[in-house]
Amino acid sequence: MTALLDVHDLRVRFHSDDGVVPAVNGVSFSLEAGETVALVGESGSGKSVTSLAIMRLTPRSGCEVGGKILFRDGVERSDLLALPVEAMRAVRGNRISMIFQEPMTSLNPVKTVGEQIAEAILCHRAISRAAALDRAAELLDLVGIPEPRKRLENYPHHMSGGMRQRAMIAMALSCEPALLIADEPTTALDVTVQAQILELLKRLQERTGMAVVFITHNLGVVAEIADRVMVMYAGRIVEQAEVRDLFARPRMPYTRGLLRSVPNLVPGRGRRRFEAVPGNVPDPMHLPKGCSFHPRCQHFLPGLCDAALPALDVTEDGHLARCVRWREVASVEA
Amino acid sequence: MSDLAAALPAAREKPRRSRALRRFLRHRLAILGAIVIAVLVLGTAFGPHLIPYDDLHIDIRHRFQAPFLGPHILGSDQLGRDLLARLLMAGRVSLTVGFSAMALSTVFGTLIGATAGYYGGWLGTVLMRFVDAVLCFPTIFLLLALAAFVQPSVLSITLVVAATAWMEVARVVEGQVRALRDRDFALAAQVLGASDTWIVFRELLPNAIAPIVVAATLNVARAILLESYVSFLGYGIQPPVPSWGNMLENAQEYLSTAPWLAIFPGLAITLAVTSFNFLGDGLRDALDPRLDIA
Amino acid sequence: MTRYLVHRIGQNLLLLWIVSLISFAVLHLAPGGPLAQFALVPGLTQADLARIAHEMGLDRPLPVQYWEWFSRVLRGDWGRSYRDSQPVLSVIGSHLFATFELMITSTLVAVILGSWIGVIGAIRRYSVFDYLATVGAMIALSIPTFWFGLVVIYLFSVTLGWLPAGNLYTIGNGSFFDYLHHLIAPAMVLGLVTVAIWSRYMRASMLEVINQDFVRTARAKGLSERRVLFGHAVRNALLPMITIAGLQLPTLLSGALVAETVFTWPGMGRLFLDSIGYRDYPMVMGILMFSAVLVLLGNLLADLGYALADPRIRLT
């Protein structure tokens, strides 16, 4: 059974007056049906742009997208980047949906919630408006919003941030997509609400069997929700593994740095040192030669790490890392 | 779009290729405007000495001469006066009124706005409500009402035009001063014991100079236009003193027989006003790109 | 919504009061003041003038005079015209239709044409169309309206004979189409400025909306670009335009005056000009204040309209 989503060498470049900004530099990965993959990285790593590229929501002018994104819809596979515009619209919101970070501003303030959800349904299904509104109420109930029928008439400003995000999720799920892309959906929410939304997403996924690409910079969330993790840095994937494997055996120094940057708030329990990764994310227009992380890496070896871009090495079964010195790093840190 | 913004750390504040092109073009328009203004100023100042005809010279034998068809380049009017000469002399008046009215209205508007913005409180509110109330009167109605009450002369018309043009400047200045008042450098000056006047004039206003300059430039355009309106309607600059506005008023009568009498003064006004508008727009763009929403 | 409206009404009432103060001040500052009408009457001695002044209450303290004048104004007594002793308000009233006809037509044209230009300009930002539209708008705003009127008359009436050179309707005719025929030229002249202003504001509003998150969400739902732009973007961009429309009233009235002058249109603007010519002070002051009141009322209507249109205000 071929993968649901197969991304081959995705490249996204933006044209600005100062030159070309390579936001995504050859990202490849695949996703099986029902899987949850977390895309982790700091701001500027290219994770959001990757997701926008999959949806073909990148700006139309000044932006170049290259590569192949193969999506399996039922039996057929098609390259999303090569689809004609109309065909892509039929995919968006229907077979692949996306939810965004800011529930406050992601909904149209002058239309009712019910109207907006119904619109998403009517766009892809030939049913009556009344039926669409019924379905919208069902969906609001599904995402745990009390008094769903009443909520249909509400405007977004009547709802709290958490409720709005639930409504966004309802809207995204309205046509039963095979893939949901969640771009930092909980980052703008309170911690307790965050947990609720994650719980909801897990529940919905079990119920519908859809695959999820979850974008975040929060490793705690990753541990909660992901099956597999991909770490991105400077527009490339630098490590890929099953979630437990990644946390137990991070191979790439950047990943190790990320994990160590999470403060350990439980006192006395095998206290690790809190370490920040020194330096800053590189300017995408002036990426360091060779491995993009080498200026900040404590395992940097001149002549080796800055010579050529490392390929993704297989470290264990299902575990890839983009580091030429991963074996030495593993033995040092052990 | 926070995610895209994060993806373009270096490119974010830099305009894309086409926007830079557009900014350059706009600058070109602004430069064009500046050149035209310079030409107009020089032309009206020195032109009358360079052309063969005097604007007052009446030559009944050559009245209503169409442009380019005789000795008068732009034609002549009902009294045989050379149109070009009259245009240039009228330009002196119109441009003078424009600049002076701008100067007066900018100074007055800045004073009111700075006072309101700096002191705030009830004084600020009263002043700004007053400005709002004056803005309720349609400009031309106010202009005419005031102009009708005074003896028309270049000075009085300048004052009247200035009286209807200061409000926008006051608003702009009030906003700027109010925003800058609480900034650290102003507070520092206060702590050092600087007087209010010092703070306003030496600390705050210099930082607000950009929008004031833009407003002032656009105000010249406005003033020229307003002078033309009030003179056209008969309550502005009175003949025999020529202004572009009263030349148009004169031309109305002969519209069907000698349309050039109306076309050229109108073109002159449009040219002057457009140039100042282009210049002001270009300045706004150049001095503070954040103000550029167009 | 009530709180918003009460606040807006309060603000406007305050402005109305200040407007009345300004009007009163201008009235008394006019050369000769309220006694000017008598300056031309022969045979009046100083004693006579003093007596008249007393009868008119002009020797009372200014605040008292203001109060009496203001109460009269509130009751609808705005004085009488010097020309024909008709009550000022009723004379103004009889000229309102012509002015409103012009203003409303011009606004409609501005909204339709200006919105279209502004929206397309925003969608195709920096294109040739956008560049021409922007530069065109700036030039349009620099052209003296009355000059444009003369050009239009010369072109369409004198040369081509397509349109009448003025007046509300042709005597002897008076059909709906006749009115329309006469309306075209002045509306076009007034429309030059209104379309230019509206298109610029619409473009700015549209640009702001297009970059908002919810537009991206609409696209992510799979909606057609047309639906995204018109069902979501334009709809939201039109909202602040309601307020802008209100703010454009003074400009619209000024432009109407000029258009009425050039086209001998029997509206309030022309009445104003004529009254100045006749030194008919009560009329001049009356119209001046009336225009300000119109502006305030218009703004209030715009505020109300905005409150109703924006659910964030309507339902709070």
C-alpha cells in the first residue's frame, strides 16, 4: 500500500529585492494513512512554508515551488504541485484540510460560525443549505462545543479562543479529509485549553482514521500526539524517527540541543542541565557551507562538517539523521 | 500571516521587486512634480520679463486670437491681451497665495495641534473638538462666507484660504505629538527640567517633521485650488489683478467662442496642483514608508 | 450597540453645539453684523439704528443673545431672508431636492465605479491598471472641479450638443428622462472627485483585508478565488467604507456647490452663492449652519449604518 502523502525534494523559494530566499531546501518525507507526524523546528526552519506548499497556499507572485508532492486519493495518486487550479481546489478543504495558529483572526468576523462551516461543506458537497447547517451543528457537537445549534448563529467574537479553534477544527473536518495539517494550532492558546484541543484531535483522529501533520516548536506537544517526528532546520529535515526513538536516542546534535533546552521542572529526578543552543538561526540567504548547523554545534569538526551538505544517514531502523558525526556524538554523550 | 513572516526573516521588510519599481516610479513622479514646480516658479517670476508682451497691454485689433495662429503664442483675450503673459502674471499671484497660505495654515495648525497633543486633558479635547467642528463646514462654504466678509486683496484672500486649511495640519500634529509625548526621550527632557516650549519645539516636533512636511506640501496644492475656486466665484482676487481663478471666471462668458481662454488657465492650475500632490505623495513615501498604504 | 450609538450621538451633539457657537460668532463678526441690512436704508439716523438694535436685542450681553438665537434656531426659526422675507429654513428646504439629487447620484456612481476600480487595483496590485488608476485618481483630485465642468460643457453641450448646459430640467418638458438628461453632466463633474476618492480608499481597505488570516482560511477551505475575493474580502473591505462615506460629506457638499454654479443648478449651493451676492446674511448664515448640520446628520447615519452592518458592534 503506497503512502498517503509522498513529498519528494520540495523546494520553496521567495523572490525579494535582496535576492532569492530559500525557505525550503529539498524536503522529502512520506506519510501513511492514519499516522500523526510532527514537524518540529524553530521559527524560520521552513516548517510552516512546507505545509503551505502542500496546500498550494503559498503566494502566487514572488514564490517558486519545486519538487513533487504525491497524494494518494483512494486508488489514484497525483502530484499536487502539477494539478490544475480547479482540481487543487477540489482537494483543499475536502481531501486535505488545514487549521492555523491564530483562531482569533482566522475566522471571518462578519459571518456567523455556522455560515462559515456550511460554506466549507457546500463548496464540496451538493447538498442543500439546510442540510449543510445540520451537518455543521453535528460537527460542532463532535468537537465538543455545547449547544451546537445555538452556536451556529454566533459570530466569532462571541467565542473564546479555545472554542474558535474547535470551530476551526470542525470546519476542517467537515468533508472528512484524509489528511489534516495543523499549523501550531495550540500555540496561541492557554495551556489548559491546549491540552483539551490536543485531546480532541487525538480522539477525532482515532474516530476518522485521518492522517495528521502537526507543526509545532513545542516538544511536549510532540510527545503527546505524534507517532513520528521530523525535525527541520534551515529548510531541511535534519532528523526523522519514531517519537519514542527520537526522545530516547536523538542523533543529530541540533535535536539533542532542542531536547536539552526544555527545562526539567521536576526537581531531583535525574537532574539534567538546562542548556540553550548557542547562536541564532542562520539567515536563509546566507546558509553556512556544508551542514547548516555547524556554527552552533559543539561537535563541529572543521574540514568535515563544513565541507559538504550531509545526507540523511540511517542510524537505526526507521531513524534518519543528517549528521556525518552521529556515531561519535552518540558515544560521547552516552 | 505570522508563519510566512517567520519564513522570511531577511526578506520581510524589503519590498518585492515590483513594489520597489513602483516606489521608484512614484519617486519619478515626485521628481517630475518638483521639476514642474521649479519651472512654474521660475517661469512666473522671470517669464514676464522674457516675453514680448505685457499682460496689461490692450490690443483691440488682435483680440480673440486663437493659440498658435498669430503673434500671441497662447492666443489673446477679449481685450487683445496676451494670454501667456496674463497666465504668467496670474501665476505669480496664485502661487504666492498658495505658498503663503500654506505657511500660515501650517504654522497655525502646528501650534494648535502641538498644544492639544502635548497638554492633552480638557484643553486638548476642547481644541480637537473645535477642529472637528470646523471640519463639519464644507470647505468652500466656509471659504466663501469668510471671503465675502472681507475686502478682497491678496493678503486677505491668503488669510481666508489659510483659515480653511489649517485643520488637517492640526490633526496630524496633534496625533504625532500625543504619540511622542510619552516616549522616553521626552520624559528624559522633562526630568532634566526643560520647559514645555522647549520640549515641544526642540524635542517633539523635530521628530514629527516628516508628516508635517507632507501635510504642508499637500496644503500648497489645496491652497492653490481653493484660491482658484474663490476667485472663480468672484470673491477672491479681483481684477485687474490676475489670478488663474479669476481668469477662468472671465473666460466663462466666451466659452463657446474662445475656449482657449478657459483651457489654459485651468491647465495651469491642474499642472501646479498635480505637481504638488505628486511631490507630497512622493515625500510621504520616502519619509515614512509605513504611511504608505496605497 | 446602544452604548456605541449613544456615544456617537453624544459626540455629534457636542459638535453640533460647537458648530452653533462658531456660526453665531461668524454672524456677529460679519461687517456691520446683524445691522448690516439697515446700512443701506436711507434716512435712518443713529437713534433709529440704536432703537432697532435694542429691539433686536443687540445691546444685551452676548451669551444672552446667543441663547436667544439658539433657542430660536432649535424651534426652527432661522430668521428671514433679506431678499424676500421668506423664512430661511423653508427657502433652504425648497432647494434641497436639486442638491440631494446631485449628491446621491454622484455617490452612487462613486460607490459602483470607485469600488470596482479600487478592488481591481488591490487585487492586481502594481499592475498597469493599478498604476494608471492611482495616478489617474491623483490627477482627478487636482483638477479644479469648475474647470472640468466648463470643459464638459464645452465638449458635450457646445461642441457635440449631446447634453444640456445646465438647469434641472427643460421648461416644457420635465419628464423623468429629461431630469436624467440634465443630471448627467453635473453628476459626471461631481463624480470626478468622488470616484477618485472612493477608489483610493477602497483600494486601501481591500489591501488590508486581503492580507488577513481569514482570507487564507477561506482559500484553505477550497473556495474559488472569486468567492474568496468577493464573498469574504470585498464584503469586509466595504465595512469601513461606510464611515468613509460619512466623512466625505463636506467634500461632496463643496463639490456640489461648484457643480451647481457651473451648471446653473437650482440647489442649495447656488442659493448660497446668490445669497452672498445679495449680502443676504441670514440666508448665508442659515445655509452655512445647515450644511454643517447636514454633515453631522450624515455622519450619524453613517455611524448607525456601520453599527448595523458590523456584527461585532451590533451584537455586543
